[in-house]
Amino acid sequence: MTELDSRCLEAFPTWLRTLGEDARELAILVENDAAPAELRRNAAVALNYLFKSLDLIPDGIEDLGFIDDAFVFRVAASRGQADGGHAIVARLAADTELISEFLADDFPRLEAYVASLGGAAARGRTVDDIFGDAAVRADFVREVKSWADGYSEPGFHRDAKNLVKLKSFLAAKLPK
């Protein structure tokens, strides 16, 4: 096992453990009209991905089902990081370097995928819908908080085989 494998096997379960709380904190940011608009938009991109029916890794897949959500949270945060010093955004964005190391040549494809999510609809709403209508935004934030309340940390066994499966899954599913 490489040093990178060890760091990933240490970090990824932690990211899954905090995913519900990360979602809640990003939802609070989406509601914060005083926060920079681009920061709020990137938070909404990440959160809307939670509700995407066809995400990169289906949520029901043991060990891997929510790690793509954790990756999207971090890449979206890194896209909005320059717009403000919010703790949740800084913490998530700091983890992007590990994702970049882990995915290597496939990382730019993940970045492009996350960038494309701004125009994608989930549950019939886009990020523009979320920010274009206060009632839609309020419903969205409520749904995120409800999701976070019900989130149960999936297992992620600290097994290098999970890293191989994860890389393979993302290499196959990320748009070229």
C-alpha cells in the first residue's frame, strides 16, 4: 500500500462521517444573503447533487455510494473558495488536493463535471431556480436539512481494494 493509499483510506471515511453535517453547514451558507453570491451558488451546486437521480456512483453501493457526493462537495467548495473566508468552504476546499492526487489524470474531468452541475436540474430545480425564487430556496434548504437529519454514515472499509474500485468507477463514469 502506498502513502497516498494510506492518506485516502484515512480521509475518505472521515468525509463520509461528516457528510450530513457538511450538507447542513452548506445549506446555512445558501441561506446567508450576506455571503458572496458565487460562494452560495457553489454550495447550492454541491447540495443539489445530493438529489441528482443519476449521480456518478449510486448511493446504494456499499462502501462507495456517497463518496462521490463528498468529492463533489469539496470540488464545488474549491470553485467558490476565493469568494469568502467561510470555515466550511475552506475546510472542504483544502481536501481537494487529496482528491487531485488520488484521481491524477482524471481529476480535471471531475472538475469539469462539477462545473457543469450548475445548469443541471435535480428534483426539477436548477441552481438558478434555487436563487431565482425565495420559496424554492427555502424548500431546497429544508430538504437538505431533512436529508442531513436522516443521513446515516455508510461503511467505508479501509481496504485498498475500495480505492481501486472507486478509481475505476469514476474513470468509467466521468464524462470525457
